[in-house]
Amino acid sequence: MMETDESKFESMRRENRLTCRLPAVVEGRDKDGLKRDTAAQCVSISRRGACVITPLEVTVGEKLTLALPSVNAERKEMMVVAWIREFEGQRHVGLGPIDDDTFVIFSDAAVTGGAAGEASAAG
């Protein structure tokens, strides 16, 4: 059996991913320092990151805030852009934690459908 690029990545991932279709809001700053935010869609999530489809032009290493209103309307997660790919005419952006000691707080709630407030973990 021939290994696809996706199956190769699956074996390298530190955490399992949950495929989802959740409305999201991505916030960042433009080159002039002005706040910018836009509606997006979260298409996968894990304890180590998320993938969102967004029209925002971002760069690898840029810090963004991700909100998933359907999971927790009050919570926002600061994340860093890990990768960017154009796929089927849409910008897919991989977001990771700011540091190695932080887990994404939305992941457990997205999996269980519960509130994300208790899903935060560090260390």
C-alpha cells in the first residue's frame, strides 16, 4: 500500500485530530497594528492545535486569537500560525499553541460537545 502525504502526517502527529465543521472567529493585527477579525471555519482540532479556513492573509509565526462561539461563547485562545496551505480555492491555516506547555482549551469540549472552561491544561 502506498503511503499518502496525509497518512505520513498522521504518523508524525503528537495528538489525534478531530474533524469538525465549527463556526470560528479569527482575530489578529494588520501591518499597521490595527485589529482585524473575520468569520472563519474550524475544520479540525486537537489538543495541540486547530486548522481553520479563513480569508485573512496571515504569515507563519503570526499570533492570532481563535474563538469558537458554538463551543464557548466567552473563550478565546491565543495561537500561532504554524502553516498555511491553499486547498480547493480556500486558505487553510494551521494554528498551534503559543508554547509547548500549553494545550488548546477547545479540543475536549469540541469532542464532547461540552463547555470548554474545564478543558484547559498546561504542562
